[in-house]
Amino acid sequence: MRAIVLFAHGSRDPLWHGPIKAIAARIREISPDQEVRCAYLELTEPSLPQVAQELSDLGCTELHITPLFLGVGKHAREDLPHLISQLKEDHPSIQLSCAQSIGEDLRIIDLVAQIALRP
């Protein structure tokens, strides 16, 4: 089983989670059989290790992490690679992959520019 984890910073404000959950819902609409979860670095749960454990318990063999960071700061450069290294140790039977942060994807940069140019 392959799963996608949308990984974001986290917030105590429940309204902040809306867009992250909307992306997960859209993935499910596009691909109903796709396992998708949201995980957060801090301030809220579930954490990335919690989600990885849940998916491992479900028999996940492939885990693809999509970091939802526009800026590539300390969290994307340092915290996430450390978490991934720990996940690889904790779940050696799961093949882990991680996309670049969405803020580095030229498609996102172009889309945001187009949205900003709208009146």
C-alpha cells in the first residue's frame, strides 16, 4: 500500500488546518483509493511519527511525504530530514520518499503569481 502524507507546520488554531484538510480531501476526490493523511511538525497532532506508525500498522509499504512549506526555512532544511532519518530507523520495511517543499515547485510559483495578478 502506498500512502501520501501532507506535512505542514501546525497551529493551535483549528481554522488554520482547513486548507491542509481541503488538499487531502481533493486528493481523495481525484484518487479515491489513495491513502492520504495530514501530519504536523508542532503545535497540533497528529505528528509525522504518529501518522507513520498508523500507516505502518495498516500495512503501508510506501510512504510519500509532501512538505507544505512555501518558504524553505529551518523546518524544511533541518527538522524534516531529521524526522525522515528517524522514520527510516523506526520503519525499515517502509520505503520513504519526500518531495521538495511546495514553495520550490515551479508549478506552485507560477500558480501563485497568476493568482496575485488577478484583479
